[in-house]
Amino acid sequence: MFINHVHLMPSDLREDATLESFLGAVEGLDFEGAVCFAPFSQQFGWAGRTDDHNVWLHDTIAGHDNLIGYGTLDPKRPARPQVEQIVELGFRGIKLHPPAQKFHMFDEWSREAYAAMEEHDLIADFHIGVHWHRLKEYDPLLCDEIAWHYPKLRMVFEHVGGWHYYRQVLAVITNNGQRGKHLYAGIASVLAKDQQRFWWLGPEGVSECRWQIGADFLIYGLDFPYNHAARLRNDLAQIQALDWPKADIDAMLGGNLKRLLGITTGDALNVGGDPN
Ligand SMILES: [Zn+2]
């Protein structure tokens, strides 16, 4: 299992979001590695920290070859130099959360970021879904604009847009499917009906995603620390119970993410047929 969507934070920001806490959460599982996100710049600001959030992640995961870092951008500063810093730190992608970070998904600042990311082959992992900010600034249909203008930019749309928007996100992935196979549905925080009703898809919704875009374009993420050890086990129990071929489950639980990252060591990847 190679897990996407792990937010790491120093203990002064959130005690249960440290690297140690995450490694504890996966203990006893068939864990190969994870993609870890740097804290958002505003979180460091709230905690009164003056160090760089991306450098913090770099130093935190140094020496853990199975942990892949993604940086984050400060929307108050020019995008391109930050993207370049993230490349220099050896990170493979950027976590973008437009409503929490309060930026428009397709304005001048964000387009500069996408252009630089496409140039440097960084993966964009987006939060998509209702998050208490003006909806027009992060309407999922803007993802289609990004895909058209930055055709090589590889993107993961987390929560598949959630309960409100998942059909729009599947529309975007399908709409761009003939121009390249580089848009993915992030299967994170979608399997706990009571605790996560805004993002809930349930096993049926996840199966609809597979039916519509194919198992090769589903990437399981934990959304740690908002989901911790118990939620991870609950997710895995529901996923293992899906009426899918084992190869498709394995693809969602890490095979696809490893392929996206170009990781070829370890278990053979389970790559199924072309969904389109
Ligand atoms: Zn997240």
C-alpha cells in the first residue's frame, strides 16, 4: 500500500499530525510508502513560526526513502519562485487547497503556478469540494480550464469533489481523457458517512468512479491527520470488501500512485486495461 494525502505538521501545530504519529497509524499494515504534504503557509503563520514550511517538511522526511514530499505555496507571494524552490527541495508535487488558502483556481497567480509546475513536471494535488469559501473561486469546472491550458499538468482531484460535486469532477476527467491520461480521482475522506457527509461517496460512489473512469485513475489517500489509524482501518475494510478484481483494488491502494510518481521498485504494478 502506497498512501497519498498525508498532511504532516510539527507538534506545536497539531500533536497528532507528526511523522511519528503517522508512522504509528500505519503500523502493522502492509505499508510501502506515502506522499506527505507540507503544512500550509498560513498554518505556520498562526503558530507564530517564522521558518519555511517546505524546508520543514524536507528536513522532517529526510532519510525516509519511502516518503515522497509535496510542497505548498503561499498565495500572498509570487508563485514561480516558490515552485522552483519546491523543485530544488526534491519534492514531486504541490498540494493546493484553493478555498482554505483563499486563492482563485484560475486567476493570474494560480495560472503562473500551473505553468511553472507543468514545466517542472510537478503533480498538482487539489482539494476539490465545498469548503466554506465563495464557490465560484473553486468551481470544479475550472479544473477543465486548467486541463485545457496546461495539457501536460498531472492532477489529482481529491474527494472527487465530494458528495456535491463528484459528477462534475468525473466529467472533467472524462472530458480530457482523449487528450492524455493524467487526471486522477483522489479517493480520500469519502467512506465515513456520519463524520464526512460533505465528501461521502460510499463504496457505491467509489465503484461508480471506477465504472466511469476506470480503476487506473483512482488514487487512495488518507487525508491524515483528519483521518487517523481507526479511520484508515475502516476505509481499508470497506475497500477490501468491494466486489472488484484484486488488481483493481491494489491499483487504487498504491499501484496507480506509484506509476504516477514513476516508482518502479517493490511490488509489480497492477495496471489494468484502458478505461476509455
Ligand atoms: Zn487534505
